[in-house]
Amino acid sequence: MSDYLWVEHYRPKSIKECVLPQNLKDVFQAFVDQKQIPNLLLSGGPGVGKTTVARALLTELDLDYIVINGSMKGNIDTLRTEIQQFASSVSFNGKRKYVILDEADYLNPQSTQPALRNFMEEFSNNCGFILTCNFKNRIIEPLHSRCSVVEFNISKKDLGELGPTFLKRIENILKMKGVQYDRKVLLELMKKHMPDWRRILNELQRYSVTGNIDVGILTNMSDESFDSLVKMIKKQEFTGIRKWIVDNSDIETASLYRSLYNHASKNMKAASIAQMVLILAKYQYQAAFVVDHEINNVACLVELMTDCDWS
């Protein structure tokens, strides 16, 4: 088994190769045909292809670019250093440069996002910016106004049309890698995670090490994903916890809390179990009224992380 990531190795290199609804594909193909890309804000759920589209646009037009992850390098000094070093020089081919800023909604809206606005203005003559985010309402208005906003809204109808294309693509990958598979399992995996194409491919690579993709992975995936969350809670990795909630937005709140409750004796010291039950009950009640379930779930996990004694 190769050590490269399938999502990187098989990432589309052109807009035509991207798995997108036709209306979105037309928008991005127009940028390629015009050979001109404005500052962009690409908004949509995890794994729908925002970064892939950004890379494909710039690759097709042979433009220099760097990728900065806002959730990992979100402080002002890091952004300033990386952007300044890249944007202040001229590209080898004399063309405009671009910064792809992934997960820009993780940047602090009071400090880092305003600084980013200043960077965009400072380097506007030489460098363009493509921001990606899961939630565009977490991006400040001055950044909105400096970008063309494209929303990756993928409807059920779109999924029905895109599903066969993606299924054919992953079947080809599995055949090239010599991995046996049950087509029904692929369909079930797609049904569970579409349109998070990245997650589907990551899961397939993870379970391909046995040389066979069968029904057993459907059970293993949920167990291993939950175990990874518990590990992050124990290590108090807030950024990882928040990202887990976003990446697993398909899991119902009640199911998440039930899993935490069912595994309490395994993961927590006995003296803290009662406190855990009270916390879960409180946030499950609140879930019926809150507007933003991500914030409610993250708040629940943070309280469990700080107030309970994990074993």
C-alpha cells in the first residue's frame, strides 16, 4: 500500500474533472476561459470540493499559489509571515500569484480576519486570494465585500446526478489499487457521507489495507471515529474537537450523546459519571431550541472535557 493520500494523489487537476453540479462547474469554467480569477470566497460543507476547485482553477491557468490552513495557522503573525514572503515577490512566469486560505472561518473575526483584509489590500497588485469556509456567516463583511462569493449548495437532485460519476471514480481507484470491494458497501458509504467526497475516499483508503472493502467497515468506521473524539477530549484538543463536530455533522445529536453515555464507564472515572449524565441531559434539552447545533455540541464537549475526570 502506498503511503500517499488518495485524496491528494487523485485530486482533479481541471474543473472538468471536478465532481460538481453543472451550474457550479459553469461558473468556474468561465473563470478558466476568461483567464481571470477574482478574489473568491467559496462556502460549503466539508469535503464538497472547495479546495479542489481552487487548486484546479490555478493549476489550469499555470498560476503560482500556496495553501494556508486557517484552523492550523490562524494567528496574525503566522499569516503575515507566510503571505508576505510569498506575495511580495514576482512569480517566475510573471503571472499573478494566489493564496488559498482554507477554513478561513476558523480565523478570529475580531483580530485575524481584519488583518487578512489589510493583507488583501496591501498585496492586491501582485496577489489574489481564494478563501474557503464551511460557514460564510462567520466571515466578516469587509472580506465578503472584497470577494466574489460562490456557495457550494448541492441538492438531493444534484447528488442523484453526481453519485454515479463519483461511484465510477472510486471503483476505478480501487481496481487500480487491486482492492476487492462489495459495490453495495460503496453505495452505502456514499449514501451515508455524500457530498463529503473527501471523507468517502479517506475511509476507503483506510480500510483498503486489508485488500477488501466489505460490510465490516460500516461498523468499524463509527466505532473508530468515536474513539478518536474521546482521545481528543482526554487530551483537551479543542481545535480537533471542533473539527470533529463539523466533519461529523451527519451524526444526530441524540446519537452522539447516547454514545458518550454508553461508553462512560469505559472512558471516565466513576466519580465523574454522575456529572457527565447531568451535562449530557442539559445539552440534549437545549438541542431542541438552539439555532446553531455545532456550537451547542462543541460547548457540551468542552464542558465534559473541563468538568469531568477522564480515565
